[in-house]
Amino acid sequence: MKPLPPAKLFFWYYFVAIVLVLVVGTISSVFTFKKVSDVAQETLLESANMMANLIQTSNFTLFSGNESDLANPAYISLKDRLKKIPETNKDIRFIYLWGHREGYPYFIIDSEPENSPDYSPPGQIYEEATQLDHDMFLKELPPSVEISTDRWGTWLTALVPIRDSQTDRLVAVMGVDMSAHKYLEVVYIYTAIPILVTIFVLALIVVGFILTKREQKFLKFKSELVSIASHEIRAPLTGVSWLANGILRDTDNLLQRQKEDISIIKNKIDGLIATINDLLEGAATEKINKKSLVKSRINAQKLFEEITKDLSLIFEERKIKSIIDASITPEISILGDYDRVKKMFVNLISNAIKYSKTGKTITIGLSLEKEDYVFWVKDEGIGIPLKDQRKIFEGFFRTEDAKKITDSGTGMGLHYVKQIAELHDGEVWCESELGKGSIFYVRLPQI
Ligand code: ADP
């Protein structure tokens, strides 16, 4: 699980993601709409062109453009062929040829059976002709496609000029009608795909937003709860510790065994108070922001010398050697809140001690990057499984191996390390191999 971004950034991530998805979704929907409608129109036009090629153009010169054509064998044969086309091709509803005389378009022949209410006899004025239909004749336009409505419905129509093969004269225009609803249905179905994908991705983002917001609220609540509970528990515990101290001073009236028992009680209580202090300090860190940092120039070498000195007793007790690597030269300085930065490295070095066996070595060093210092703390301890290497920074998390080594620990130390690093425009991460050791890195900007 990835750590949660800060509230403000978090809002912006989602805002940018939503805008991006909307932009990409709109562009791909418009593109699909255009592409599918172009393909549908081209396909219709191609079929219309093929049909036009199949029609014997020389026959037209034999038609007179009135009812007398009904007896003309060429008309009858062409009519039969036209009638068959809508029967075999269900997408096509009407095929008709019309000519132009004395400024009016008139029907030459159509694909409707004579008994159909939609049949137009030869010579009938084509009253619904659109401007484009007229222009096909008047301006001798090339094959075109239009959407038009007439008394029979709304159509996607392919218009193909038909020329006399001998004279190349424009003798007729063939119209092939496909139901506009069918055409739009296809276009809408295809366009719905990117729209649905966009809606789905948007829904995922919104659900992610709500869940992350809830998680942030929950974490805030958890930290407040810890803070309040710790305050309430620390006060009576401190009282009990003082009492134990007082009893221990009364050496005359105590048996040796009683003294030992009370010492154990006092140690346990002090351990508890230390854990609570840890939690409270963490809760306080959560509340600080960049503005409240008291920054000064910190000499890295001196800082690490001071930390190893402070921890010298534990180092000795655990027979662990500490090395400050030569890469930390006297001139390396960082700009930061001294107490916080010190606390951050104390946490890392204390962990290195806590999770190492006796006799091991801990090394503190530095790698120089272009604009940053990357400090590292290397140990030869128990290591951290890969699956836990992110979780350990999220708070209240301890690895199974760590729990076996010691009960003491809140799992919050690294969470505060991360917060302190981020407050200083830095970051923290680790590399580790189980059973071999870990390296914790802290990147901080160079001054
Ligand atoms: P804790 O109080 O448990 O030490 P931290 O937040 O400091 O809490 O560390 C979280 C967990 O990360 C530890 O419980 C341990 O599992 C793991 N961890 C931290 N530092 C080390 C280390 N140097 N080596 C191995 N495990 C570590």
C-alpha cells in the first residue's frame, strides 16, 4: 500500500487525474464518433458506387421519363434488379434514379414494388429533393452523402451521378437510402464504448478519492486518540513510578526480594512511560508544519558524533561498533531543525542497534547527489522482508521478526522519521535483505 499523500497534494492529484480522464475521454469519444460515422458513410457510398456500375447506363437514353416506360422491357428488367437489392441487403431501404428536366427533378425508376404506398412512378416530380439533390445535376457534383428527412423518414443517402458511357453526359443521379436511425445506432454504439470507459475510470477515481479521504480521516482520528489516551495514561503511570522510587529509597523496612520486585515494577512502568512519550512525541510531530521548524546550519559530522556519544552506553552494552564513514567530511552541513533532524537520525541508529545481534557493526555514511545529500545508516541486523519495506513507514507497523526480538516498540518511529524528512523537503527509504541487514537512506537538499 502506498503512503497517503498530504491532504492538499492529495486533492490536486485527484483533480488533475479527473481533468486528464475527462480530456482524454472527450477526445477519444469525438474521434470515435467521427471515425465510425465516416466509415459508415464511406461504406454506403462504396456500395452505391458498385450498384451504379452494375446499371447499364446506355438504357437510360431509351427511357422517356413517364408512365410509358412501364411497358419498356429495359425498364422492367432494371426494376426487377433494383427490387432485389433491398431484399438481399437489409441495411438499404430505397434505391431510386432521378433525372432533371425544366428545372424539376423527376423519378426515372425506383426499387419499390408497384403496389407499395412508397412507390414513385416514372415521371413523378421528386418534390422532396434537397438542395444537394438539385446541385448534383446543376453543379454536376461528385458522389456525395447526406442526411435528409422526407415524407418516408430520415435517411443517410448516398448520391451517385450516372453518366452515359458513350457521351459522358450526366443522365441520372442514383440515390441509395439507409435508415438514419440504423446508421446513428451503429455510430452511437461505438461512441458509447469510450464514453463508458471514461465513466468507469472516473467512478474508480471518485471511489479512490472517497476511500483515501476516509483513510486520512481515520489516521487523523487514530493519532488524536493515541495522543489523548497517552496523556491520560502517562500521568497516573508517572505517579506510580514516583511511588515505586519512594518505596525503594526506604531500604531499611524492605526485604531484598521485595526490593527486587519493586525494581522490576518500576522498570516496567518506566518502559511504558518511554513508549507513551514516544507516541506523544510522534503525535506532536504530526502537528508541526514547515513554518514551525526552527532551522539552522547543522554540521553533519558533529551531529553524528554527538548521536553516537549519546548512544555510547547502548553501543557498549550490545557490543556493537559504530563507524562514521569518511564520506561525512567536516564541511558537510545541512539546513534543518536541529532537534528534529537529530531525533530522525537517533531513531534510525537506535533501530539499527535494536534490530542487530551483539558484535555487529553499524556504519553511517553519505552519498553525494547533484543537488542532494543522501545520508545512510547501514546495519548487519535481521533485515526487513520486501513486502514490508513500505509498510514500516506508515505507522503502527512492526515486522514479525522484530516482534520476536523485542516486545518494546510502537511501530511509529519510522513514521516520524518520514515526516521529519518530508518537512525538510527530503525523503526516506530503505533497502534490506532478510538476515543480512538493512540500509536506511535519508535524502536532504544541499544548502
Ligand atoms: P519500532 O518501535 O517497532 O522500532 P519503528 O517505526 O522504528 O518502530 O520501526 C518499524 C518497524 O520497522 C520495526 O518494528 C521493525 O520491524 C522494522 N525496522 C526498523 N528499523 C529496522 C532495522 N534497522 N532492521 C530491521 N528492521 C527494522
